[in-house]
Amino acid sequence: MGKIAEWRQKLVEGVAEYDEVLSKVNDLSSANLSTITGIAIGDGWHVSGGRSFAAQLLKLVKADYPWMNEASTGSLKLDFETVYEQGLTADVWMVPGSAKSMTEILERDSRYADFKAFKNGTIYNIFGRYTPGGGNDYYEQGVIEPHVILKDIVKIFHPSLLPDHELVYHSQLK
């Protein structure tokens, strides 16, 4: 099998796997966990806009995301207090900037310890796998493996749907 045929086969298998995972989520009646995204930087907090790639993934897995109806396809700059209020009760905190540990989060602002997701240890970032050269593989291999990224997100929000899946591109902060 030539390289092109091999890539085509991987693409077909990936699409089938994506559809299979999505069908499991579609069987759910409603959202079960709430989430926030991003982390405060300076005087603002950039969250994923409602039409961004990240927000659309959250919508696919039926996560409850407060800014889902915002029109931005990129990030949305909000004040700290607005996101902090949502963070107090959010079940999951996704992609808190460049933070790779709970300690790094607290070093930025001790008020993050008030968040439900901080208390429960349900904070996830996209530092699950690196390339041999040290790059973040989420931005390299992940681009051609959206089915694996979807599986990671489903595992985070609905772990019982994919009991055997180990996170690949995402990691739980400790």
C-alpha cells in the first residue's frame, strides 16, 4: 500500500471512529457537566468564543458552556469577575492557558482555589503528548486526528461512554 492509500485509509477509519463516538454522545438527553475555559491574563480573561473550535467541541459533547451563544469564532475577552463567578460552580476547567499543574494555577492567583474544578481536580489542558522535537502534539498530529481529540473530550465529560480510552492530547492537571 502506498503512502497516499495509507493516509486515505487512516482518514476513512478516523471518520468512522468520530461518527461512532459522536453517536454515543447523541444518545445522551442533555448536558451533564458545566465548564469554563482559559485563564486570566492581565486585566482580562480570554475564554473560547461560542463559535470557536473549542466551544464547538464542547457543544458536540453536550457540555454546559456559559458562552456557547456568543458569536466569536476566536476568543472572547471578559473581565476576571465574570469568569470567576462561573468558575465557582463549573464542574470542569478546560485549557487554563499554559498551566501544567495545580501549583502553577495557584501561583497565578490564589482565588482559583475557590473553583469547584480546582477542589475536585477536574482541570485539563492540551499537554498530553509531545513530538520528538518537543512540540505540543495537539497542534501537530492532533490536527489530523480529530476523532482522538473528540474521544479525549468525551472521556473528560462522559467517562462512562469510553471506559477504556486513555487521554492522548489532553492531560489532567495534578
